Amino acid sequence: MKSHTQAPLIVEGKLADSERMKKESHFLRGTITEDLKNGLTGGFEGDNFLLIRFHGMYQQDDRDIRAERAEQMLEPRHAMMLRCRLPGGIITPQQWLNIDKFATENTLYGSIRITNRQTFQFHGILKGNVKPAHQMLAEVGLDSLATANDVNRNVLCTSNPVQSSLHQEAYEWAKKISEHLLPRTHAYAEIWLDKEKVATTDEEPILGETYLPRKFKTTVVIPPHNDVDLHANDMNFVAIAENGHLIGFNVLVGGGLAMTHGDKNTFPRLASEFGYIPIDKTLAVAEAIVTTQRDWGNRTERKNAKTKYTLERVGIETFKQEVERRSGVVFEDIKPYEFTHRGDQIGWLKGVDNNWHLTLFIESGRLIDSPNAPLKTGVAEIAKIHQGDFRLTANQNLIVAGIPEHEKDNIEAIARQYGLISDKVTSLREHAMACVSFPTCPLAMAEAERFLPSFTDTLDGLMAKNNVSDEHIVVRVTGCPNGCGRAMLAEVGLVGKAPDRYNLYLGGNRIGTRIPRMYRENITSKEIIAILDTFIAEWATYRNQNEGFGDFLIRTDVVKPVLNSAIDFYEVQETV
């Protein structure tokens, strides 16, 4: 799929069935209200199965017990995953306590999961508790509107607790972008919050009657911290500051990581630089990018419907010129910026306002109470006394932000008491990430979240053996090729193909600006460990000063760098 400006702006052909579903949904209402009253099944039926995604939910079932229930002639144990809309990941302690209470009392698993979309998810909400979940969120000033399906999803923002004033400005823009691009339909309020139907006709001036061709993701990022992995997203605003205050954004468009096994028309892609805009043009440009993708995106083939494929089909310059035409804004040259860090700095940091910020490492973002580590209760105990805010990070961690000096020791004591701080966590483990995968994700092909702890244990052993335990390698595991674990921006990426079988990708970099290349296909975790054993030993011995693992593999020709993923991502290379 090579870029060329002569390609048709609109893909002709038979529309995907999802387009019919959206058009017939009466602005996302469908028959969800009637379906809620159906006690014969624990799930949603027909189009409603997909429509609830626009309202922030996915219907799932526990795959660990699916076969057992089938033998008993029972339908799968359907339950919903609900994802909150939380631009920039900021939440108050009081909101958190309400969320914690709901998770304990109304979900099958009793857990809260911090996602790499900088928000939280409930897993295991039975159908009868779905409406109360939405009403609980509304009572504390939150919602789950547009956190899934063909809309602009939760807007990420660099957590950056040190530069407090700049972060606050960037966070406010993340909220403005989120609000500006939300669906205008009244369906969410009518179905879940029992609001009376508004007599006026629904309109969607930005998203359109059939919404976007595919999901759309947005970030606001403050250099030098690429903690949101901007290249995984459709639209990115890179903050440009002057004298500590935000003056505008560099705009990057067309990033995305999802692909399909065996389909070379799908591939991960880094976002392309469009140019710089002053801050007062942000919403106009955001709207123009979204509407251009709305009108030009592929509605015949969902696998090729994301913004990255539109750019590859019509050409970057053609897309950019259309954004300029629609917004009335001419992009200026990109302002200088540099990324030097990714991930979160675990532990204590002091901000410019003299308050302290404690970043807690939460493995895979899973907050649940276990006998030796009652993590979920620990966060609730902190929430009871904390007067600042919580910040969920795009790396699945939790920042207790805005702690005055006199509360610092008290907060740390609680965190240690409940296992939220451990001096034994290695740098490699802190930088590792996994998607949910089994047992709840219907797309999972291999383990990810449940596999990651033992996998990192083994890698920690290899690091220790080679005296590099104080170093880190960015390792990510995803249970399928849809990209949720962001393995396509890792130095070592595992993409699931079958139980205990993964494609191994190598050669990304620490700052998340290079896509790794497949090194071996469809191999076991044991085979992966053997390969990494060799390469970690070589890296430890022959690396240059401060040279990351992925950079070392590129320099020593273990893998070739991916230069243009639309052309060379699938290029076969002899392994060494």
C-alpha cells in the first residue's frame, strides 16, 4: 500500500456491515433499552452487541469456563467490560472511592484495571448491573461515552508531575479536545441516565450520522517525555512551550499499531509530522483532521479503515492540504522538539510547586486484593486521606499527585503496608507492559497479562546473570495483533498467535519512535527466552555507552530497522 496522490479520495464498493448498523441505530440507540429488559440472556443481541461499544462497553465472557458451560448446555457467562472516559487520566480521591466500592460490590472479579489508554476499566459487570454502573459514574461527574468503537476515544496527556503549570495547561487542552469531539447524540443520557428524550432531532456535525470509519485515538504530549506513545495514535499534539507556558502544538497524524496476521495490507505505522499550529487553532485543526478522516476513510474494509491507511492511500500532503482547507489554518514548520524518556519514573518526585508526587508501579495496571498484596484496598486507604488528585498513566501506573511535605511519610507508609511500594521491583519490570488477553478478551490468541510476571522473572534472571539489572529493556506482550499492549513500539515485542506461541519482534527503541521487525514467527516462550539469553549477553558485553537493547540489535545487524512500514515492515531478513 504505497502512497500516491492520484488515489481516489473515497473508497467505492460495498459498505462494511458496521456502516449499516450505525446508520440504522438511530444515533446509537438501537434497541438497547428493550434489550436491557430481556432476562432470558445475559448478553446483548444483534446490533446492540456492537452498539454498546459506543457507550463504552464490550460484551465478554470468561473463556476459562466457556467449554464447561457449553457442556452444561449453558450460554457463555456474559459480562461487560466498561471503560471510563477520563481525559488526561486525572481523577479525584472521592471519585476513586466510589469506583472502588462499585468494583467490590458489583463486578465478578472485584478488580479495577488501569489501562494504557490512561483510564480505568471494570471487568465482569453482569447485565443487571450495567445501568447502575453508568449511573454511579454520572453521580461522581464521570461517564463512559465514546471510549470504544468508531469515535475519538479517551484523550491521553503526558502525566508529567514535575512541570505542574505546563502540565495543567496541556491537560486542559486534552479535556477541551475530548469534549469538542464527543458524540452529540442524546442516546447515552436517555438509555443510562433516564433523561427524557429531547424533541429536537439529533445531529452529529463533526462525527456524522454514521460516525467515523474506525476507532480514532488522540494524545497531548509534553516533550521530552513520550509517556503516551504518540506513534500509536491517529492525532497527536506535541506541546511547544515558551518561558514555561504553552504557546502551540506540533501536529502529528496517522500513527497506529494494529495489524492482522497473514494480511500484508495491514501494518503498524508511525505518525507523520504535519506542522506547527498556535494554540488558539487547536480545536479547528483537530476537527478538520477528524472530519477529513470521516469523509475519506475506508468504509468498505474495516481492516484498512484507520487514519494511517487513509494517509498511505491518498498521500500525506493531500491529506494535510485538506486539513488546512477545512480548518483555515496553514501549518507552520515543525518547531524543534526531542524525546529522551518513555515510561514513568517510579517513586517520589518533587514538583515545581514544592508538592511531592508518588508514582506507584501497578503491574499490568491490575488493582486487586491478593493475600500478600491487597493493592486495591491500599489505593482506597490512600484515597481516604489524600487531598490532591490521582493521575492514571498511559503505562498503567498510578500517580498520587500533589502531596504536601507533611503528608509524604504517611502516604508512603500506607503504600508500603499494602504492597504498593516494593524495593525489589526491577527497572525491566517497571517498563514492561501487557494487554488483558485471557480470560476475558474475545480476540485473545495467547496469554499476555497472566504470562507477563513469570516472563519478566525469567528476563530479570538473564539481566542479573549479565550484570545489567540496573538497566532496562522495553518489553511488551500482546495476546493478538490488535495492538492493545503496544508491542509494536517495544524493543522486544511478543504478539500472540496461539497458546504459548508468539511472533517475536526486535529492534524498537527506548523512546518509542521506531517500529520493531519480526525476528521469528510462531515460536514458544521457551524459544524466545533462549534467543533473548544470547542477545542480552551480547548487549551486556559489546554495547556502546548508554546504548539501548534495540539500538544495539540494529547496529549489529541482528535486524534491519523498519524505515517505512507500508513498504518494508514485512521484508524478510535472515536471522542470525
